[in-house]
Amino acid sequence: MLIAEKLEKTYRRHAVQVRVLNGLDLEVKTGEFLSIVGASGSGKSTLLHLLGTLDAPDGGRVLLDGKRIDNLPARARDELRNRTFGYIFQFYHLLPEFNALDNVLMPAYIHHSTLNWWRSRGQWRRRAEDLLTKVGLSHRLKHRPRELSGGEMQRVAIARALLMNPRVLLADEPTGNLDAESGGDIVRLLRDINREEGVTIVMVTHNTDIVSATDRVVRMVGGVVTADTPAPRLIPMATIVASPPSSPSPRMLAGGGLRILNESRPTGSD
Ligand SMILES: Nc1ncnc2c1ncn2[C@@H]1O[C@H](COP(=O)(O)OP(=O)(O)O)[C@@H](O)[C@H]1O
Ligand SMILES: [Mg+2]
């Protein structure tokens, strides 16, 4: 549904040129949960911005359902950003003076003329409350961002991203500022949204643990895609350590929990 073709992007600052994307090709399929991994500075955020028309490429094209979206006039592009894409960022980008409910309502407020807004406000409000309930925050509707934890702020941001019923969620390191437990909760929430609502999700992360919740992993190095594989499966640690003949080391048993299959095999050096 969403295709990047030979994308090129160079940032220029004074005399210095930084070539970030180098003819990158990528296809995102309808309904999938795709993760993009790569070292810091490999161009992941830049790619996400180009896919979501937040920035324009210097070369190549971005296609949505076969139609070019990288060179749209401002009005059509704004409509696409408001209706088709939902954005989730590492630092939430909530408005500090507004409570959770009003933050979630912001995209609808921006979309409507003043008159239409007052007419349809009640319906939008109910939808925003439903979404905040879905993300587990029905008891935090009137809280401002500074009265919420990081995980809760990200839940508000996810509800806001869903308000206009987008087809594609673009998430840039959504767990990057969270501890492992709330990060895991956020990725499971995204997984549920992907499965239950059929929303296509593209998530940038450099946390290799959380990619196991996604369908496919694309790795970026130096502004191109260097690997494109199904996501590694999570399997219970117990099934690994229970298998004979090698007996589990005390360290393996102490670790417990879930690990990514291909990173958790017992080794002889333990
Ligand atoms: N607006 C900008 N102006 C100049 N350089 C930028 C800008 N945005 C990103 N860069 C540079 O481009 C490179 C890739 O950035 P980015 O896409 O944010 O990487 P990643 O998200 O993978 O860490 C980095 O070296 C960064 O410093
Ligand atoms: Mg980034």
C-alpha cells in the first residue's frame, strides 16, 4: 500500500552535506506491523518522515495505493497527514496546557471549521473517551501531561493518533523513553490495535527485544535497507532449557521469562 522508491535525502547545513538516504526501496503491505531497526543516525526517522509526508525527498518517490504522495500541494498533503496517517513520537509531543481528553481531540479540532466543531463536538468527545478507555486511561481523562507517567503519556499520544481513524500509524521509537515494562505494554497495545482495527503500523525502534511483537523487520545501514526478514519469534525460556541433552546453566535459569529465540540458545562457554 505504501511504497518508497529509490528515496534520496541529503541534509545541508552550511557547507556540510549529510547524505542520509541513498536510493532506499521499501514496500509496506496493508495490515502489517513492520519494524525498522538500525543504528542511531542510519536514517530511520528521516525515512518515517518521508513516508508520512512530514518532509520531502530529494530524489525518488513515495506512493500510497499507487499514487504519488511525496509532491502533493500543501492542502492535499495536510489532509493526508490529518486523515490517513497517525503519528507517534518518542517524546509524545502532547500539549502541556491541555488535559488528556483535549490532547486526543486536537486532530478533530484542527480538521473542523469553528461552526462544525461546535456541532460535532459531543460525538468527537465520546470517541476520544472510548479511545482513552481502550488504551487503559479512562481514569485519567482530565489529567495534564505532567500529571501522567511516561507510559501514560504515550497512551494518550496513541489515542490521539487513532482519533481520525488513520490507515497507517507511523511510530518513531515509541518506547525509546520508557522502562522495559511500560515499553512492552505500549508495543502490545500497538499489536492489539494492528490486529483488531487492521491499522497498518510502521515502527522505528532500536530495541531489538520489542521487534518480536511485529510481523517483519527491516534493517537500515547507511541509508539503504540491508535486511528484510520475518520478526524473530518469542518462545518461553522454559522450552529452551527443558530440551535435553545439554543441561541449563544457573544463569539461564535465573534469567527466566521470554527471550528472542535466536539470541537465547545456551552456549558452551556458559
Ligand atoms: N534536519 C536535519 N538537518 C541536518 N541533519 C539532519 C537533520 N535530521 C537528521 N539529520 C542527520 O541525518 C542523519 C540521520 O538522522 P535520522 O534520520 O534522525 O537517523 P535515525 O533516526 O536513524 O537515528 C543523522 O546524522 C542526523 O544528524
Ligand atoms: Mg531517529
